[in-house]
Amino acid sequence: MKITDALLAEHVVFHNIFDHIEHVVPKLKTLAEVKGWAGLMEGLLLAHGKTEEDLVFAPLNHYLEQLGQRDSFEHEHQEIDNSLLRVKAAKRLPEARQLLLLAVTASRKHFDREERIVFPLAERVMKDKTLAELGKVWMKQRNAESA
Ligand SMILES: [Fe+2]
Ligand SMILES: [Fe+2]
């Protein structure tokens, strides 16, 4: 599988999780539950983001720089992570809910930008063989995480 297809498949899974979070968050009764969702989302996004940074952004650095986008995607990873850390630090339920929903919206936008800019760029400038080799590295990393 090409690395771009693997990451896109992960985006699809995230969108399903986000749909679920948006559905349940307004009904959650305790701060701890909202923080639990933020923690889950943080862990999953960190693994996904790290893979992107190492396997896709890094080799495309030069091309992204030409588009004026060299650091913007990694910045967004940090911003989303920071907003999830703020959920975990929140003292009040309405604030935590709002911050979590903002993080979901920011993540959806971020994925959309990657799908419009980064993944097509990767498919244009990398050989199919390279994309497939990176896909194998992705597979190994995911297997190691679940072992
Ligand atoms: Fe990303
Ligand atoms: Fe992504």
C-alpha cells in the first residue's frame, strides 16, 4: 500500500471518531469523560502526526518550502495537540467541551489541507516504489504499536 493511501485511510477512521465525539460531547456529564476523549484523540493523533512528519513531510521539505508551506503542517500538529492539552487542564465542563470540539474542527480542516496539498504533492514527486516502501514502514510501525 502507498503511504498516501495508508494515511488517507487513517483520516477516514479519524473522521468517524470525530463524528462520534461531536455526537457524544454535548451529552457528557463529567469533566473526566471529556478529558478521556481528549486523551484518546491526543494519543491517536500523535502517532498519526509523527508518521506524517517522518515519512512524508521530511522528504517533501524542499517542495513544501517552495509552496511556502514548509512548517505550516507541523505547526498545525502542535496547535491541535496544545488545544487537547488545554482540554486536559480545563477546570469547567463547558470550557472543556468547547475546547474539545474546537480541536475536532481544527483537525478536520488540517486533514483537508493535507489531502489537498501534501498527499497529491507526494504522489507527484515520489516514485510509486518509494511510496510503497514508505507504506511498508508505516505498516511496521503500526504493528509494533499494537504488539
Ligand atoms: Fe497531519
Ligand atoms: Fe494527516
